[in-house]
Amino acid sequence: MINEFVGEFGLRTKKSGEIWQEARSHLPGGVGGSAAYFSPHPVYIDRAVGQKLYDVDGNEYIDLLLGGFPLILGHSSEPIIDAVSRQLKRGTSYMLFQETGISLAKKMKEHMPHIEMVRFCNSGSEATMFAIRAARAWTGRDKIAKPEGGYNGQHDDVLVSGVSGRNKGSAGRPEGIADCAGIPRCVVENTVVLPWNDREASLAMIEENAKELAAVILEPVQGFGMGIIPADKEYLKAIREVTERNRIVLIYDEIVTGFRVSGLGGAVRHYGIPPDIGCYGKIMGGGFPIGAFGGRKDIMEKTVDPAADPNYKIFQSGTFTGNAVSMTAGLACLEELETKEYSYLDGLVTKLADGLEKTSAEQGIDLKVTRINSMFYPHFNNKTISSMRDRLQDNAERSRSFSLGLISHGVWLPPNHSGAVSFAHTEEDIDRVLSISKQVLRTMREKE
């Protein structure tokens, strides 16, 4: 990374650096989760309001991470805080269910008609895990297929040829490789890795494995793994047709896109191509832990209903599943979003993306911004980005320098992560981000 940015970062976040030195004695890496760590040291946050983060050193940041995207209304949204405050006086978690959860399920179905029945859980990773389990129970098959570079959570079944950037085999015929240590070989062997947006190759691989495939799981818009790369509609249509023909469960991972792409209708509304099961989280929790999976009634009743035939029934539960706080926050969030105009978010991202590409071109730096609605990803690349292999051609050093430069000047966009805007962001915020970006890109050109 550019030394000037490293120096500025160190001076700006001196207290965070001191805290990190102590935290490393108590927590691996000094953080509660890997996503919070980056070099030269993590930043520790004191509070967040609206579109702003404030760290322990007193620095203010325009937040383009938004807690990993659940905070579409911004931090500490008043309607959500008010609803949760009322619920806290009535209890937090009972293990028993309550009417608020039923109302949230009905609200989901209202905006996503392909969901006939839904079950709640505690995270997006749990949602994809349970969806795959249900697909295996429904079909009696073991294998799954997923796109190369796709991120579908952190359980064993999906940590194959994903966000690690590791790849094996040719671009048109990838082979599975574990994303990290601790993934059993049998998991890799049971995973068919598809080349994203390559229709003919993907169809051929699905057909070859059709009798063993329980599910194809994919993000219609590849979010955190590839960096906001939408599916070609004809590609998605072909995947839908081949899975339907071979009785393979098609699972959409809409943890990132749900209630964000195409308004509250998600990627299904955007493409008009429904899955058998969809997985949801992030936004629908209003900033509190949540996950959900749901879809066809026949699959959900046969595999998830506690009274179902034990030959097909899966186990799905959890101490905090459907807890009163998350259900209350989720319902308040979706009700508030019903009053919003999503074109406002689209306009902010269009202005930001166009401005970044214009400024980078003026500085002679290759930069392509992939985007859809309120989400974006700056790729330091001069080629069209349509797959993970394309994404891996990004200039990683420039990407890290750019992010550290932004952070050092008050814009929170961590290295190698997609960005998003919220209804709390303003036109002035975008102007400020573009002004800082111009300064950072100019320094990058001068120092490289």
C-alpha cells in the first residue's frame, strides 16, 4: 500500500492501534470476526448514527459499508429503535413464537409472492445451510452446485471455490477447491462448481450431474464474493429451466439483494424468474441478527414441518430463532421501507459510480464500477467484469491503497468489499466521497 496512506491512517487511528495491541491477547486477530480485520490494524467503533460512523479516536466517517448492508435506513433508525425499545420491556427471547413473527412472515410474502411458506433463523449462513438441508431431504440427493466465486455463507457446504479467490481447473470448467482450512474433502467432492454467466458450460455441468444434484444455490446478483456482478438474464433463465426439468431445487441466496434490489421485491422482481427456495437476512432484521428461508409450500411442508414424515423432515430450530427483538425490528424496518422511494438510492449510486469512473480516467487509472440499484463495487480493472476470473484480474494493490486512502480521509469502505448507500445518505455525502476519491486517486497516480 502507498506509504503516505499508511502513515495518515496510523496517525488518525492511534487509539485503535493501541487497543488492538491489547485485544490481540484476548481475541484471535484482536477482533470478533475476520471481516473486521485489515492491515495495518483494525479500527474500533464507538458509535454510529444515520450515515456516519465514529471511531474511538473521535474520527467521523461517511459509512459505505452499513454493517455489511443490513442498514438500508441508516444506523440507529428511529422507527426501529422505538419499536425495539417497546419490545424490550416485554421480553427479548422466549424460544416460543409470537404474533409479530407471523406479521413479518406475511409482510415478506406480500412483497415476494414466490414465498408460500417461510421459516426464520438467526443469520444468512443459517438460512443457506437449512435451505440446502431441505433440498437434500426433498430430493434424496447429496451434491450441490454453486458458481465459482459465489459467497453463500460460512458453513462447510458452501465454502468451496468462493471468496478466497482460489480457483482450479479452466475458466469454462472450474473444479472445486476448499476456501479455507477445515473443510472436509467430501464436501469439495460433493460440490459442482459452475462458471458464472457461462450458460452453455453451466448447463452441461448440471446435466452431467443431474441425478446426484439436490440443489443449485446462487446469488442472482453476486455480491460480496465477486463484487456486484449481476446474472445475465438468459443465464438465469437457463438455470431455472434445467433445474426444473431435472427436479433439482433452485435456491436463490438473496441475503444481500433481498429488500434492496428492485425495491422490496428483490432479485426475483428484477429478473422475473422465481426460485424454489429463497434465502433472506440482513435488511429484514432492521440491524438485528436474522435469517429466513422459504418458498414452495410442498417443499417447506414436507421437509420443515415438525409433523412431517420423518423420512423427509429436517431439523431446524435454535435458541434465538424467531426471537421477539429481531421479529419486531424486521417488521418495523419493512413497514418503514414501504414509505420510501428506492429511486433515491439508485440516483445516489449512479452519481457515485459515474463520478468515480470519470475521476479515475482523468488520473489515468483503470477503474470499472459494477453496480445495481443501491450497491456498487470499484474494480481496478480495464475489462468488463462478468465472472470471478475477471474479478481476480483486478489490481489488488490499488484496491487496498484506495480503501486505506478513503478511510484516512473520512470515508468508510474497507478493502475488497462492496459498498452501498442508505436512505440516510445525502447528495452532499456523495459529493464529499467523490471529492475525497479524487484526492486519493491523484495521490495514487503520483506515488505509484
